[in-house]
Amino acid sequence: MTHVVTEACIRCKYTDCVDVCPVDCFREGPNFLSIDPDECIDCAVCIPECPVNAILPEEDVPADQQHMIKINADLSKGWPSITKRKAPLPDADEWKDKTGKLSELKK
């Protein structure tokens, strides 16, 4: 199994998770992070680091977020690796508690 970044990350892009990942499986897009399922070793150290609880084990992804499994896999193929923490997006605090953000995802 792997871990999945859900819609909660969209328009926030907190990168606390990146600092603790031992295998550098995170990929960076314009306003979202994805996890490369081929690189993730299922260690779970990233989960408690996410301030918006956007990272879940694949088997725990709720039904309304199942589409994010494929999105993570697809986007991680074309996005660059991110290995160091960066500042979140400027308006992250305004978006962190919003739901239904899929339409905001920039690829």
C-alpha cells in the first residue's frame, strides 16, 4: 500500500510532510503535493506532520476521496520531486478548512 494526498492539500500546499519523508516520494505541483506510489514505503511518518490532515493510507481513503488515489499516481509522474520544506501558499490559511476543492487543482 501507499499513502495518498487528498483534496485537503489543494490551495494550501503545506510542506511539513516533505521534511520527514525518508524516500523523497513527494512531488510538487502549482498548488498541491502528490505522493509517488512507486516511491512511498508506507512508513506513515508524514501523516502527523500534515496540518490539514490531507495524507491518508490508501486503504483509509474515504469514498468521496477515492479519485485522489489515481490523481496522485498520475500527477507524480510529471511533477518534480520536493525534498525540502517551503512556505505554504500565501492564502493557505484561508483554504485549509474548505472542502470540495478538486476544481481548484492546477496541473
